[in-house]
Amino acid sequence: MKMTYNMTFFPNLMGHYDQNTAAVEMEHFLPLANLECSPNVETFLCKAFVPTCTEQIHVAPPCRKFCEKVYSDCKKLIDTFGIQWPEELKCDSCREKVELRSH
């Protein structure tokens, strides 16, 4: 997957402390990215597993509307492939708006 940023921060939303662990765990979601179930699926997965970090040292997790759109777009494939959507990625646990947070 292509990331449009070059700075990240760990732990991520799932509590992974390094990029290798995040990459292994993200593999379960590759069918969604490979089949492009949503135009935003890659960006969403990258923000969740390898969160964007700005130069001002802020982390930008995915917001609720973004999560809901990707989940809705991909729901059929999630069910087809039996993908377990982690509790940490449940859209109702995402913030309404992304407020950058210092780490």
C-alpha cells in the first residue's frame, strides 16, 4: 500500500508498537485494498495501522465519518472474506472530527 506521508507514530490504534507488527496485522485487510472496495480503504487502513504524524508532532487518526464510509463501502467484502473488524476500528469509537493530538 502507498502511504502519502512519511512520518508516523506508535503505538497505533490497535496498540502495536512497531511498523513490522502493524504490517503483519494489516495483511488480514489486504483483500479489501486489493479489490478496492472503497476509494478510501488504503488511506483508512494506513491511518489506522500506521497513523499519520505531522511535523508539529501530532497524530491524526481516522475520523468517524471516514470510518463509516469505508466500512459501508467494504461491508460486503468484509463478510465475504470473514474479516474480523477490530474493536479499535469500530466507527463509533472514532472521534467525530479529527483533533490532532500531541504524543
